[in-house]
Amino acid sequence: MDSGNLAWYLTATALVLVMTPGVAFFYGGLVRAKSVVSMMMLSFGAMGLVGVLWICYGFNMQNVSTGWIGVAGNPFTNFALSDTINAADANDQLAGVAYGATFAIITVALISGAIADRAKFGAWMLFVALFATVDYFLVAGWVWGADGWIMNLGTNLGLSANVIDYAGGTAVHINAGAAALALSIVLGKRVGFGKQLNRPHNVPLVLIGAALLWFGWFGFNGGAAALGDGISGEGSQVGLIILNTLGATAAAILGWLIAEKLKNGKATSVGAASGAVAGLVAITPSCANLAPGWAILLGLVAGAVCAIAVELKWRLGFDDSLDVVGVHLVGGLIGTLYLGFFATGTGLFTGGNADQLIVQAIAAVAVLVYSFVVALVIGWGIQKTMGFRIRSEDELAGVDTVVHGESGYEFPDEGVSTGPVPVQVPVAEQEPEKVLS
């Protein structure tokens, strides 16, 4: 990479990294006041552990051109990048490792929204290590590796199109959403599960989180443009990617708010934030392969459908606390399959044939099933051994104090007056008889 491409690549890495604290704020505002620290710690715990594992062996595992070709790289080769640092192009390679780490981190952190208010931190960290190792590190290689079986699915099947997933509709969002569904089943429902329990305790925190996510998503979608044709000159797609990331997300806010208004009679700020995330999820796989008009339509559809999909947990009885399934799984499926119809030049309605839709569907279903099964097995194993869920009485007392010994908000001690402080009225404004007295 030249200096301009490298500078953008490093900037995009920082943008994507800040998305995980954005997830922490977004999720933290949605839970109860006595669970906010625990909720945010699930994201920060994932940042620490996945970041280390990716450098040690995760990057090598997603390099599916080695080891078991097409499926998994050898985790014991080039451990902790000991060989990479001596390569002629070490600068570019190490920048790529850092960029890839941010995707691994946020994918796992997203899952935590399904188990809010009731998970042990130690059990979550064990799940993070196992899921990242046997799921994300492999799936990333399948989708983005030069020899990945999903990357080359169309060619291997003799079709005219290969899978399109520019930034992670399958590897990130369907992957995280399916795992979230599995863990919500393993941990069961929260005490008092119902719509009243689902009210956010801090709406401004939710909006801050959504803003950070949208900000960082320009790096999430646009960062890889530093590779290949670069970020400038003929053939560069970064302008289209950035514009679609803006347009689809803006349209999804409108789609969610319209659906929410028709459904509940009110358009809410939490709905606007959730709509933005739904649009970002949907445009992720298709940001470089849609005309701007089709991207706006995608956003409208994703926002409206996800607003309806979040109600599934009440109908089906699974406690996906913060709607990871309704937003990330459903939004990821919409964005991935939408390409089968409207991908530039290859979609069913945009000059292609059914081949693009076929490979998109196979990839989506394969990742969904694999992720669900892996998360279900790991989660069930942890629950049956060390226990994944905290005790009901601890859940009612508050996860923050029980698990972390902290609280998100410090309130005055009992017995200390919290009433209004008396205001001294200037003498000139007092009544004359009171002044004389």
C-alpha cells in the first residue's frame, strides 16, 4: 500500500475499534440501572481477550490457504506473528492483522446483548475464547480468505456468481445473531420476563452508542477499500461505499420510525437508534455492490422489517434481551439476500440471473446453522459445568454489585436529604413588610 492507502487503513482500524465501546454504550443504556456495568464489561472483556487471541493464533486460523485448505489455517504456525514481523511487507501485513482484530472483537461483543442481566462474567469470558476460536476465526476465513469455501462457492458449484459479503453480513451479523439466539435459549428467560422489564434505563446512553457505531461504521465498511484498487483513482469504490453507508442507514431510521408509529402510535428515540443499527447491519455486506437508490430501498426495508422482527421474542418466548436476533440476525439476512436480487450487474433484477441469489442463500444458511450449533454446544457445556447464569436472587439484587462489586450510579446515603436546595431571594425582590421585619 502507498502512504495514503496505509493512512486510511490505520484510521479505519481505529474507527472500527471504537465501535465496540459504542456497542457497550448502546447495550448499557438499554438494560436496567443495576446491570449497566456488567453489560458494558461484557464488551470490554471481549476487547481484551479476542484482541490477544487474534494476535496469538486467530489471524493464522483465518488464513485458510494454510493448514486445512479452505476451512482452517494452522493455529500453531507463525504463533504471535513471529514470522510476519520479518517479512518484506511486514508493515502492510501487520496493519491488516490489526484491522482484522477489530472485526473479531465486535462480532463476539455483539452476542452479549442476548444475555443481559443474567450472565456470569467468568463464564462469558470462557465462551468468548471458545467461540472465537472454533467459530469466528474459521468463518472469517471461509468468507474472506482467498481459498475460503464460501468465497469460492459459486465457482465450485459451476455457477456464474460468487458470494458477495464485502464487510460481514454473514461473518459478523448472521454469525453473531445466530449465536445470540443459541445463548438466549441456554440461559433462559430473565426473572419477570416481559415488556415492562425491557425498558431502557438511560436513553441518552443508547443514542451515544448508536452515534459511535455509525461513526465507526464508515471504517467498518470503507476500510478494506485501502486494499485492491486503493482509495483514490480509477476503480476505487470508497466513495460509493461511504455514500451507501450513509444513505441506507438514514433510510433505515425512517423505516423503523414509520413501522413503530404504525405499530405503537409513537416514534421513539430508541427506535431511531435501533433503526440506524439495523440499516448499518443490512448495508454491511452490500455497500460496494449496490447503486445508491437500491441502498436506500434496502435501508427502508431493513428498518421496517427489523422493527417488526424484534417482537418475535415475545411471540416465541426466547429472551433475547437487547434484540440481537431481531436486528443483527434478521438485518444480516436481509442485507445478504438482497444482493441476490439487486447486486450491480449480477442480481436477479439488475442484469444477472438466479445464481447470485443461490450462493447468497447457501452462505447465509450455512453460517447461521454453524454458528447456532457451535454457540449452543459451548453455552450448554459451560452452563452444565461451571454455570453460565447467575442465581435468581443475585439477578434481582443487581448483577453489577454481585459480579463486579461496582455500581453504575452512586446515590446519596440513606437519611441524607435529597430535596431542593433553598434559594436565597435578593432583598430587592422581597416583600416590603418582610424586609422591615
